[in-house]
Amino acid sequence: ITVQGANHPEGPWANLAASVGGAAVTPMSVGVTVSETGTGPTRNVEVRDFNVINDPDLPQRFLRVQVLRE
């Protein structure tokens, strides 16, 4: 599972945080924070982007979750 962010819906998309094989979600970019609560197969995860919501230079920001199954 990878959380990605972009300034436009068409991208380019940057990886912000990821989890492989059910491991804890870890940040992949400087300034990204992750908090995770719960145990077992169901956990609550919050990923905070490095861009602040009121940045006048970035009036919009898009996030998505990419799930790959191997």
C-alpha cells in the first residue's frame, strides 16, 4: 500500500508513505508524518503530507492510495 500526492490529478505522483506485506506504514518523503493505531489486520493510519493546507502557492493538493497485490 502506498500513499501518493500530487499538485494536479494527472500527476506526477510522489510516494509519500508505504507499507509492504502488512508492516507498519513508513514515510518515504521528507516532512511526511505517519501515525498508526490499532493492532492486527485492522489498523487506523493517518498520513500527513509535507505541504500545508493553506499554502497560497499550492491552492490544491491531491492524495491517493495505491494498492498492489503480488
